Amino acid sequence: MYKFVDVLPIVNLTDDILILNTAKNSIKKDWFAFCDHFISHELKHTSLNKKPEIRNYKEGSNNFVSFSGTLKNLFGFGNGLDILDFKYTDGIYSILVTTDYEKMISMYNDSSSVRINGKFFTPISILTRFFVYQRYHKKLLFPITTKAISHFKYDFSKLFKTNKLYLELHELILKSKDKKYARSELKTLDGIISCCLWSTKEDIMNEDINQFQTYCFKNKDNIVSFPRKISVLNKIRLYLLESGVSNIDTPNIFTNSIRKNPQTIVYDMKKDPFEWLSIDKTHKLFSLKTDANLYLQRLYIDGIKTATRKKYMVAINHMFKYIIKEQEDFDTFDENTVNSMFDVNNKNTFFKYLQLQNIAEGSQYEALSVVNKFLQFCGLITPFAKRNIPKRKKKRRTITSRDAMPQEMLNELKKILTTNPPKPSTVWEPSKANLDWWKFKDIYPVQPLMMLMHLNIPIRGGQLRHLCRNKSLVFNHDGNLERFIINTDKNVNRDTLQEIPNVWEELNILKDYLQWNKEYYPTLPQYKYNNEENTPWEDIEPLFLIPNSLQPITPFQHKVYLIKLLCTYQIKINNAYQFGYIKYKSNVAWKKDSKEFFRTIEELNQANDTYLIKKIQVAYNIHAIRVTGITRYLYAGVNLNVLLMLTGHVDYNMIVNVYTKFTQEEKKEILQSAVQKLRFDQPEELVNNVESFIFNEIPCNYDTSNPKDIKKAFKENGLFSMKRKASTLQDSLDIDSGINIASIKHPTSWFPMISGICPGVQCPEGRERKCSLCSYFITGRLFLDGIIHMANLAMTSFVRLSKEHEQDKKVSTRYSDTKATKLELLVEEIMGWHEILDKIESDITKSIEDNSLMLYAPNKVIEAREVNSNLAYLENCYHAKLMGVEQDDYGLKLLTIKAIQFAQSMNEEEKVVELINDNVDAIDYLMEYYIDPKKRGLLTSFIKEISEKK
């Protein structure tokens, strides 16, 4: 009812109206002050102002004696409310107090009318105003639970118009789009203010508002308009946070703490979660119950989450209930009892019991799995039971939610986000900050831009949602967005920040978005993000957030917007199919009940978030965006090192074995393209590519001052040095590796060649200009075209020199011995090139197999074939010309002679003159015939003919 106190609390959490003791003796003074205020500030603005007593009343005069009898009774002077009474003695009026708070509160709680001079008046109306007036002057507090609060018909703003806190909260609630709901929230605000001593934002302490809201949660059955109270209290939290008050919990943090507390008590592993199981009645299960407690304790020690332990506890509880109900006749719970639980011939198996408990199908199989593990822990599971435990049938795999989206679909989703993004259900105020940069004025920009960034950068969903507006976007001196810094939350092995340069033009809009974000949310509370050792920033100000919580977008909201985006895409596909623009349509979103899908975007926008989650099925989830990005970038030929930077992984294993989701056709295309590139990868650009690799790519992507990083660069690009000895002696020492030498030198000191890299040191003795035999020589698959050219050049030189050697032997042994020595050296050089080619082939084959992209295995990646020596000269000279390297003079002269002879045989006399003047032209002339399949036979027949004549 009511209670007198010496000091009013900040929040009245009792069921009583609390009144200051000092107010007991000041009823006359307080009632006079109330009536004076009521007449001066309220009644003068109503129809009662027609009465002369009201119209002529002067504020502060307290001249109520002249009022008519009806007005006197209305204001409690006389026989009506009987608060005060005027006593006339010897020409003097004295005022007597004729009531007390007990009588007033009794009348306040009694809603019946009082008859005064033939008219009916309701005391609660005037008494409510008086009690609110007393609350305004901090002499009284209403209780939270009183029914009278819900019947307030008094406009608090008339009395609280000087209370800044009340006025600002009043304005905040009125901004709601739902005016009807806003009016009900205003009444709730009046009720909250009536039971608190809050006048300014400085009066509101985090502890007080938490106690208030906790009381509402725990007593919600007794709280009038409980949901609205919680809603208004959350708005008060947001108002304080936006006003710069930093020590207030956000709504989400408080709600989570409320929800966790009961769970901690119920599922605390220190207590007995099977306390309901009476051992007096079921003594046979004493040992099994002890094992169950030990098992749950083991899960706790192993770090299993509380929610998972709860599932295990529920499943084991089901097992106990089943045993008590269906297995009453057992003497000891042993292996035989376990067998009967899963015996298909038993009418009452454990599985049938679960089916009768109205448990979801998936939960039934989860319970079976848990019981299986528990019985294994107890040593009671048998092969018979294990074999007969029902297993859930695996559905045929079609498209999974983690498959990669096709490139065409990915492009279309980006187009939707930049031209007509789905409208989120977020309630916001477009006029609160400048939106000149944003084309879609009625669409809250956070979700579309977050999704656009996700479609371009394949980071984890949690990382995206927890980007920090102060630290995650880095701008250069010109004010342009230069790079993104990701707040890593998973890789414990990372020792540097994950930084991603901005190369996406469509993401430059984030510069304007950030400015809008800081204008819309001038002050944000620090949000605690995954307090882990590898997370660089524990406290963040979210880049992507929503107004009603000031916290990052939740996984639920992220998922809802993805569903909306995919539904928008599906509507476009359906329309295109309906009008015949496409022959086939794919389904990426559909209704679970198989009813008609949304026909228009307007229909989609009318569906609320809960409906979308429950009724709409989509082919891709949030993680599929990450899988899609990795797959599409890899398909586009992006280097694995760049993918590591984009994804945040620290090694290739996850990318290659988990995230890469190529279709069979894409795998085949990649393999064919890879084989082609390995053989004929633009030899005309080889020299430029080598120089770019050495002088640009390595310095940009690796730390050239760190020998380990240089070695890492060589390894990741498939480069190596062959092991070579100082001499042919068996005990000869190995020469130092070129990799080791290059790692301690800057790349600018290296010497690029078409077949590899020289680290820029003097060649070992006897290995001058014989790179294939030099251990300093660094080479690999990147230089395959150049290696093949050098090997073929050495082979043609060997063929030519061997013919000369045979001729010299007939003339003189002097020159013959010299050429024999040269031939031996050429054989060593050729063998050196072939050793290098064998290693490259082995590395390529292993790489293809490791990446699981092989549909078929070619016998050889690098093939050797037999050709006429004249054609070999032609190929060598042609490739030397393409690569821009020095040509074999002997071969060129020989080709010029052959070209002139061939031109004569083709009756092309003008060409003969051109060939005489330009030797190099002979290569192009002959290659025209050699490359063209229709003309190639003419050239090969001619060369074969003149070779046989010789």
C-alpha cells in the first residue's frame, strides 16, 4: 500500500508508495502549492477558464476562499475530497487539515465516483495529479507494480516541462514510425519516471537501471505492460550511450547477462544435474548416475561449451527416464540391459521411446549419439548395441549451403547491391545525418555496404561484423581509402595484423559511409570483442551496427539480409524466365512450404525478419560468401600468397582442401589451362616477366632484408638450386646453394636470365657459362620455356658438333680431339638441363595431385620428341627471337640458306632477295609454313629431300 521513509531510493523496487516522513506534516502546504500550480498552468488552458474564479486567479495568491462550492469541493476544500477545510471564526478564516496520506491513498486505490452537490467526481483524477506533483518535488515515489500507473491519464509533460531528461526521452520516443505504439510507450515512460528519482542523465546509474530491468524480468507476470517497459528502458540506455555516458551497459550486454545467470545456476557442473533421480527408489542406477556426473565433469574439464553439455545432460536424462519406465525388471544395469535398449526385436527400444517424446527428428539422433558416447565412457557399449543403434539416413547431396556461387550470380548480386539493394527492416532516422552520398534515401546503408564488402573480400562473417570504425579503415595522405585492417579472431599463429590493400573501386564509398557513421553515431560505447591473445583490439567501435543496440550487426541480422538479397536475385531470375529472356532458371531461394514465391520486391519488403528465417530456404549461407570469394579469386589466377592475405589463413591447406569449391568443368578447364601454360606461357614476355618477378613482386610481397623470407619466396614460387659437387671425385664437397647466397643479397644484385636467376656472384671454377651444372643457378617451373630453349640449344649444338667431329676425324686428329672434349662438356650440360627438367616435372605433378585438380594424369608433363635437325634449328631460332635473346649464328646462317632454297622451289623470287638482305627474316618466312598445318607438309618434305641429297 504505502510506507513512510526517511530517504527515498533512486528506484522504488517495492510494492508500496514510498512517502518521505517530512511530507506527513506538510500536507496543507503541499496541497496549496499543488492547487496553485494546477490552476495557473493547466486549468487556465481548459474550458474551466470560463469560470470567473479560474480566469481571475493570480498565481501564488492561494485565494481559494472565493471559489464556488463546487470548485472548493473539487479541489478538496470542504465535503468533497475533504483534504482541507476553511473555518470561519470571528471574521477570520483558518485552514484545517482534515485528512492524511492513509485516507488519500485509500481514495486513490478506490476508483469509484464521489457525489458532490448532485455531481459525480472521481477522486483518482485529482489525487493522481497531486501524487505526480509530489513525485516531481521528490517527496513521493510510485511502485513499479501498482495498477494505478497503467491508468495514468495525466500528461506528464505539463508538469515535467522543465525536466530535460523527460523531454528528450519524450522526443526520442515520438520519432518512432509507429505512432500508436509510440503513444503507449509514452505512457510507459510516465510510469517509469513516476517510480524513479531521475531528473537528469547524471542521475541514472548503470546499477540502478540494471536493478530496475532485472526486477521487471523476474516479476514480469506482475508488471503492467512488461514488454513496453523493457523497450523504454532500452531506449533510455541508448539515449544515455549516445549522450556520451560510457558506463552504461548496452541492451544486448544486459540481456545476455540476465539470460546467463539462470543457466549458470541450473547447469553448474559442481551441482548434481541428476538430482531428481532418487537413489532410494532406483538404487540399481547408483553406479550409472555416478558415472554420468563424472562424464559431464570430464566434458567440463575438456572445455566443452555449456550449451553442448546441456544437450548431453538432457540426452542422458532421457536415458534414465527410459530405463526407469521400460526396464524395471533388470537386476543390474550391465551389457545385457544395454543390448535390450537397442534390440530391434524389442517393442520398447530407446529409439521408440524418444520418438514418443515429441522430440525433433534431428534431436532424436543427437540423443542416440550422446548415449552411445556415454555408454562407451562407462565401458558398457557392446558390438551388438553399436551395430543396432539407428543412424540417420544421409540425404543425397545436391547443392550445399557452402558451395561456391557461379561468377555470373556473384556479379549480379553486386549489381543489385549497387543499383537497387534490398530494404532492411532497421528502424532509423534518415534526417539525423547527411545522406547526399547515398542514393537510396529510405534504405539504411549499413547492411548493403557490409554485404558488398563481403562479396569482394572473403573474410570471415564474424570479422566483417566486428570491424572497427576507428582502426579498420586506413586512408592515405590524399584522403583515399588505402587498405583494410582486419581484427583477426581465429588464427592463433598470426604474428602480424591482417592487412588488405583496397583495389575495389566500388568500396571507395566506405569513405563517405564512415563520415556518415560518425555523424549519425557521434559517441559509441566500446564493445568488447573476443578477448583472445591473437585479437589486436579488444575494445572496438563497430563499423557496421544498428541503432537500437549500438552494437555490431548480429549473425541473425546478417543472415536475414543475405536471405533478402538472394530472394531479390530469385525474383529477377523468375521474371527473366517468365518473359523468355532465359531458357533455364536456377533456384537459390524458395519457400519451405512450396507455396508461391514472392512475385515482386514490394512483397518481399512486407515480410518480417522472423518470417524470412522460418519460411524461406536459401541455397547459400553466410560462410558460402567466403567460399565463393576464395574459389572465384583462385579461378581468376590470383596467387596463393594473395589469397592468404585476403582470407587471413596462415597456410595453404585450408584454402586448397576446404574452401576451394570448383565444379568438375572448372577443374577440367583449370587443368588444361595449367598444362598449356606450363608448356607455352608467352615466351615473348618471358624476359619482362622475369625482371618483374625479381624487381617488383619479390620486394613488394616479401621482406628482402630477411633471409628466411627470401627463401620463403623461392619455395612458394617453386624455385630451387640443384646440388652440385666441386669436382667429379666421390668425396668432393657440395658447392654452396644459390638459394643461400641469394637470400643474403638484395634482389637488385641478382642477374635475371630466361632460364633462371644468377645470384650475382662469380661462377664456380669450370662452370662458367654452364648454368645447368652450376649450384649457384636458381631456376624452377616459372622458367620452363627458357630451360627448354637452353636444353634444345645445347642439343642442336651437340648434333652440329658431332657431325663436324666425324668430318674432322677423316682429315686430322688434332682438331678431332678438341671437339671430342667439347662434346663431352656438352653432354654434361645437356644432362644438367634434363635433371632440372625432371625435377620440375616431379614438382608440377606433385603440386597438381596435392591440389586435387587432376581429372586424368598425363604420362608426361614435359614431353620430348624427335625432329629433323634443320627443324630443330628453326624452332630454336624462332624461340630465341620471341624471347629476345641471342640466337645461334650457325643455325641462323643455315636457316637462311635453307630459306633461300625453299623460296626458289616455291617460285618466290622476290622473297629470295629479301632473305639475302635480312637473315632474321628467314625465321619468320619458314615459320609461316611450319606453324600452318596446311602448309607444314611442304616445308618438312623439302627439308627432308635436301637433307637426303646431302
